[in-house]
Amino acid sequence: MSDEEIKKEEEVGVLEKCEKEKKDYLDGWQRAKADFLNYKKDEGRRLEDMAKFVISGLIQDILPIMDSFDLALGHDLSKESERGVLLIRSQFEDVLKKRGLEQIKTESGDNFNPEVHESIGEVESEHTEGTVAEVVQKGYRFRERVIRPARVRLAKNKK
Amino acid sequence: MSKILGIDLGTTNSAVAVIEAGEPKIIENKEGNRTTPSIVAISKSGDRLVGLLAKRQSVTNPKNTLFSIKRLIGRKFNDSEIKKDREWLPYELKESANGGVEIKMQDKFYRPEEVSAMILQKLKTDAGEKIGEAVNEVVITVPAYFDDAQRKATQAAGEIAGFKVRRILNEPTAAALAYGFNKKKDEQIVVYDFGGGTFDLSVLEVTADTIEVKAVGGDTHLGGDDFDQKIIKWIADEFKKQEGIDLSKDTLALQRLKEAAEKAKHELSTTNETELNLPFITSGDSGPKHLVMRFSRTQLEKLVGDMIDKSIAITKQVVVDSGFKLSDIDEIVLVGGQTRMPAIIEAVRKLFGKEPNRTINPDEVVAIGAAVQAGILQGEVKDILLLDVTPLNLGIETLGSVMTKIIEKNTTVPTAKSQVFSTAADSQTSVEIHVLQGEREMAQDNKTLARFILDGIPPSPRGLPQIEVTFDIDANGVLSVKAKDKATGKEQSVRIEASSSLSKEEIERMKKDAQLHADEDRQKRELVDLRNQADSIIYTSEKSLRDAGEKVDPAMKKDIEEKVEILKKTKDGQNGNEIKSALSNLSSSLQKIGEVLYKQASPEKPEDNNTSSENVKEAEFEEKKDDK
């Protein structure tokens, strides 16, 4: 091979290397730009999710207060006091409902469904064994999602 | 190419992550949670349940709810660990034909890998739905102490779930990968993993291209759940002392206690005291009873102190076993939710004399690291796309010798930022741009990168000229600083090649210095800010008095002049409070003058000085002595 041919071959090598680098850089650039555009598109949704998440955290913290109202109403109160507490509770629930909170409807005798129920014990009952015997704490959905299952005791046969 | 999942298959909880746009990201499950309980059950109605749903029925179905399967996988029935675990696990175990373990659920016996496969299967399905494409390859993490049989069994679990298992990765290695420590050659790393049910300590060594586990240790029955139990017991005992009623028999009360205890534990990571408030917790002879008590961080630390001490003792021992000294350890990584507890962070910091790494969510760091490994395998993390960050703050010196940051540390480069400054004195015609790098508040404590002068600014009152300073760092770390007078368009600039050439040690030293002097620096900075405020208000007062001339009542004028004198005297002292009170005295008197002037206001006397300067100056340049 003459010197010229060797030189030519070297040049081809350099050119190939450049071509490859060019491709890599363009790939990287395009990918970065695409990622960025997608990120921008997703950002709206992300913010929405975030807002939802923040509210649902707040609501989760508030649920024990709703429970306390329920517990208070389960005790002997004077008629007017009971009505008062009931009103405060519904005032409170209205606010949360407007934000998307929904009580999970559960009654004694319902089939146990772990998607909306959590069992915390068993109790002797008239109902079929394994079904919900009593609801001890209400469950809630927030915008379709179960944020707290209803806490229930399951029926077991009387011995 | 399809994605590879990274899965942290934990004893109590599991997590899944994947590389998206070059960054690892946790994938939520179908229920919308970032972690999934590692629990499998067959319900009384015969359905197979995995994760949260299985957990929700575990109380009433203990014999058919399988948890802590990771404690059994790959073990022999006759292992001493299994013998111990059999005593407390509520489900039935038996020896399999080959000496392994089988677990009974409903009427059938399963091998642990089959049960783990059910968990993996759920994670796989949920992840596929979330990503929008089926994922068939996976990196699964296991504890560093897992032997060959346990690793093989975990791999088998993955295969039963329909995965191609690309790698079985050590959990501590994953945690180190999540922090990018695979690039730290010849460093020793300690991974302190305080999970819900287990405590693991690992010492790693990073060599040329591998992360090697040098020593492991731990306690398989020490975890955050033990902390919860201690808190619950404490509350129940206190309540018994107060009211004489035992809550431990009442399932609903206990449930509420458990939630309150967890909440209190979390809160005490950020506050010093919390209130436990559970109205109508139970009923006594005299009617309803309420639980109200205060619970402090000190009390919590007293309750669990011995468990933290135990983990620290194990840590010391394992480091000794690894053949290193405590001082040889370069990085400490915290894993597991319990490591959010300040007392744990402090204990670790004290032991090593170093700040542990905890910027990544400790519940997710192992899954994140598994995803990083998956990313390396699928070739997504390409070197040419890796972007650097500036290790230290970059800024300029402004009035009172403080450093004003322009580009904050940890900003990804290339980047450019600009800020508009103004002059500090009337008729100032030049400004000096003193380019600084560092973490400290005062200019002289930072490193000087360059100095240059922009002159030719038309003489005007202080605060009026607009000088735009732009910092631009290119992808190679070359910093260009430009100063431009917006009125004349005149500009001056400098290029600094060496802005990122600080050695690692130098950067570390500067960061440490900043931490060490943080309080003192802040005080100095506050003093300078007060002095600057003082200067500015003195200037305004004198100018107002001059401008107002005869319109101001002589008594009022005298009052202001006196207060200006007082402020002038105090402002160079070291007592911030004195300056503050002198400042507020003067400014209230000044307001009175303002009111008077407004009342007699004529249109040719606008109070232009304050309004115009407020929009422009974020800081002012120091007056140059030699300006002309």
C-alpha cells in the first residue's frame, strides 16, 4: 500500500469515527429534547396528581376526627346536645363531600370484601359466618380511591 | 427495547422502580401506593389476595395469610432460624421431600418461592399496567447475607412469576448504586438498613468496576415495628395508670392506638412533642373515657434507646469484622423507614463523625438502586448524556463584603443565570465584579475566581443604574461572567476555565467549613444586612430632609437628625438588636415626615428614590474608592 493509500484509509477511519460521534450526539440531543417535551406535557398532570395527593393526605388526617364524632354520637348525650353534635358532624362531612370524599356503604350481613373492608376481629352473630357482622369504623373513598377501608368485625357461628 | 424492572422484594414491604428518561422512578401499584405489603392470602371465599388486600383480612384469617416469606425462602426445614420462626408464625410449615420448607395455605402446601412468585406476579402486572407495556425482565434484590440456595430460590420465584431474572443484586449494593457510589473508586461504604422487621449492616468496598461486600451483620428480629410496639405498650400502660382500664383487650381501641402510635412516631421525627388525642377510646363505669396525653421525643428515645444502642454495637462489630477502621469509612447510606428518626441519624453521625447519606427516600432507595442496575443492563444510562452539576455556589461580592449567589450549588450544567444590580453611592461610575465560589456567607471566606471592573457608568443617584450580571457555565464547566450597564450597553466579561477544577478534597473542605461556620456566618450576614439597611435609611433620611427643606417642622427635623446620628453610631457596632431598634426608631419618625409631605404634596416633588430603586436592586455593589 502506498503512503497515500494509508493516509486515505486513516482519513476514512477518522471520518467514520466522526460520523458515529455525530450520530450519538444527535441521538442524545433528540432524546433529551423529547424527554423535555414529554416532561412538560406531563407536568400538568403531575401537578394535578400532586394537588390530589396533598388533599388526600389532609383528608386522611381528618378522618379520625369524623370517627370521634361518630363515637361521641354513640354515647348518651342530651337530646339537644346530640342534635348539635350531629349538625356539626354533617357540616363537617359536607365540606369533605364537596372535595370528593364519599362514605363506603357497608351493612351487617354484607359479604366481606377486602377491597373496601378491613377485618379487625370476629363476633358471634346471627349473620352467615364470614360476612360483616358489625361496622366499627366507617370507610371512605376519595375520588374513587379507597383511602380507608371500613373496619368490620366478621360473623362467627354461635356456639 | 422493553424495560427492565428493579424490584426490592422485602420481608414486610416490596417496591418497584424503573428507569424513565434516564432517571430511576418508583412505580405505584394498582391501589396507588409506592410500596406493596409482601403478604399473600387465600380468603375464606377462596380468592387469592396479594398485598394490601391480603393484609386487610389477616386478622381474621391468620392461618391462610402468609407474610415474612423472605425469612423462609431457600432455607432448610432444620435450620435453627426456621425452628425459631416456627414458634411465632401463625401459619403451618412442614418439611418438604428434599428437606426444604413448605407452607400451608388453605388445603395446599406451597414452596416459599411459589409464594414469593405470587407477590412478584402482582408487582409485574401492576407495573405493566402503569408503564403501558408488558415488562418481562427484572433485577431483584436480596440481603447481602443470603447464601447460594436463598439466591437461587429468589431467582426461581422470579422465573415462576414469568420474569427473565437478569440479576440478583445485593440490597446494600443497590442502595450504594442509587447514590451513584459505583463511581467512587477505592472507597468504603457502610449501609445501615433499619427496616420494619430486620436490621442489616453491610460494609462495601468499591473497586475498579465492582462493589464488593466486605462484611455483613445484623439482627433479623429488630426493626421499626418493635418501636411501634414499645410506644403502644407505653400509651396503654399510661392509660391504665390514669384510668385503671386495660385497652389491650379491645381490638378497636388497639387499632386506634396503633395508628396514633405510628403517627406520633412519624411526627416526632420533625417536632419535639406531640399530643395523643383519642376521644371516646373506651367506656368505664362512669361513662366514656378519653385518651389525651403528651408524648415527647425524649420519652420516645428513652423507650427505644436500647434498640438503637444495639444497632450501633452491631455496626461497630461489623466494621471491625470487615478489617477496616471506623475512620476508613468514606460514605454511610441510610436505608429503611426507621432511619428517619433523628436519634438514629445522630447515633450514626456520632459513630462515624460523618454526615450519613439520606437524600433518597429510605423506603425506596433499594428499589431505586435495582432500577439503576436495570438501566445499566439495558444500556439506557449512557455516559455521553451524563450531565455534571456545579459543586459549589457561584456568585459575586456585594455591599458589605457579602457573597450574593447567582448560580446555586447542585445546579445541572450547562446553565446561565443573570441578576440586575445597582450602585451603592451617588455618582458612582464604576463597579468591581468580584467573582466568588464557595459556601460561606462572607466574600473573604470564599475562593476568588476573578475580578474585573466595569466603568463608564453615567453619574447618577445610587440605586438607579441597572447593571446586569450574567453567569454562564457551559457543558465543560467553563464559566463566563459578563457585566453590562443597561443604560449605555457597555459591557465587560471574563472567562474562567478552572471553575470546576477544584479537587474533590477541596470541595469537601469548603463544604465542611461552611457547615462549621454556618451560625457565625449567618450572624455576620445579618449584621451586614442590617448595616446596609441602616445606610440606605440614613441616605433616604438625609435626602428627604434636604428635599423637604423648610416644609418640615424644625422639631421634627431635629428629631430625625438625632436619630440618624444614633443610627450612625450604632450601625458599626456588633450589637444587632441595638441597630434594629435604632433602625425602627428612625423609620417610624421618617414615616411621620412622609405623611406631612404627602399632605402638602405638590406634583413636582415625587418620592422617586424609593420606588424606582425597589424594582431594580436586589443587592448593591460596594462603592469603589478609586472611582472617578
